[in-house]
Amino acid sequence: MKKGMIFFLSAMVLFLAACGSGDPKETKEEVQKEKAGYKNESDFEARMAAIDQNDKLSVANSLNYRDNAGSTEEVRAYLDENKRILKLEENFSDAKTENFGTLTFYLENGKKFASKEVYQENRFEKPVFIERITYYDQSEKPVYAKMRQATYEVDLESLPFETTKAQNVSASRAMRVLNQEGEFETTFQGMASDGSIQYIIVGENTADGYAASLAVQHTEGDIKKLFNDEVGMIGTPLEIQYERMVDQTGLEFQVLLSVKIK
């Protein structure tokens, strides 16, 4: 069983295709001290703003994951009436680097055309908050990027952007979170209890991998098999359905709706 793996939040499962490659949290770029500007910048910004301001989009949340070191991952997808994803928001915290923030990806026809990173970078002598926006062509190749940085996040909006080297910002980790794949797979990792509620723990089948906890309300079907042989069932792949709920104190948590042993 994962050590101390009781934490909350919720979501619904989505199966999506990956966009991009690499790890944006570890990207090192050379900042060119030039005034920001791109010939099609106004078009990109208008398309991004249209998605941000569209209050008709539905929202789907991934599971909220955490590993034993304290790193966290959660993704929120924004979909139109045809269930097409127009925006992805990946919220992360990295216990190793102590970086944390949000990566946002804007999509058209399943391809990203822009990304926005807002995060705290701790690899410098003093931590700084960075905002970087990258534009992509129809092949998802980065064509332009601009950034600004400040000691405090609240000061970012008042600062001008500067042109920086355009590099691909990956959405592959966000896809794995949504797809429950790789390090975010949902194998059975044991049970837990806070005294009044029992939880099922799902995650990667390693001692210190990412995992998520879900409150158990019913013990019929395959959940009973897991209860009856907790140790023997460790590592068993599961298909789960769940939703987010909010208690009387405003605390959000993930509730297990159904579970099926694969």
C-alpha cells in the first residue's frame, strides 16, 4: 500500500492522443533581450482569448495524483459541444526541483497552436516566477515564444514580454494523466481509512509512484474482491469511474462510482 496516500479531489476519465514531447519543467532556454513581437501575434492571442472567454465549454478533471515525495499532478480539459478538447490545464508541483505552476495548451482540431506556462522556477540563485507563451504552426512546430519573469507572480502582468528561443512545450504528461497511462496508470494499491470513510488507492504499481485515493460508498461487485484480498490484489489493473464531490466544509474529494478488474 502506498505510504500516507490519503488525499482528495476528483474527475472523469478521458482517452486522448498525446501532443508534443519532452518535459517543459526542465527546459533551459536562452533569453534574447529583444522587444516581443510576431507578425501573426494578434491572431494567436485572439484565438487563445476566445477559448479562455468561452463560458459554454464543459470541464473534465483528471484524477488528482500525488507521489510519496510530495509531487502532484492534475489536469483539467475544456471541451466544446462536440466533445472536442480546446484547452488543457496541467497543474503540477515537483518535489525534486520545488517548481510548481500551470501549463496551459490551446488546441484546434486536436493540435496545439499555443501554450502558456506560468510557474515558479527554482534553479536560479533566487526563485522567480516565469510566464512564457509559445506559438506553433499547423505541424505543432514552435515558431515563436515570448516570456517575462518577476520575483512575485502578482507582478508578472505589469511587465512587458521579451522574445525568447521558441521550444516545444510538451503536453504528453498531461495526456498520460488524462489517459491514466504510464506513471499514472490505475492499478490497485490498497485500502485506507480516516476512521469514518474507507478509500481505495490506485496508481502506478511501484512503492513510491503516483497514486490517487477515492472514497468508497458501495462495496458490491469487484470492490468486494479487493476488500477480501487486499494484499493479494495489489498491482491488479482496474477500470474506474468517479466524480468530484464537495463536503460541508468546502473540501473537494474523489468518490468512486464503480470499479472493474481488468
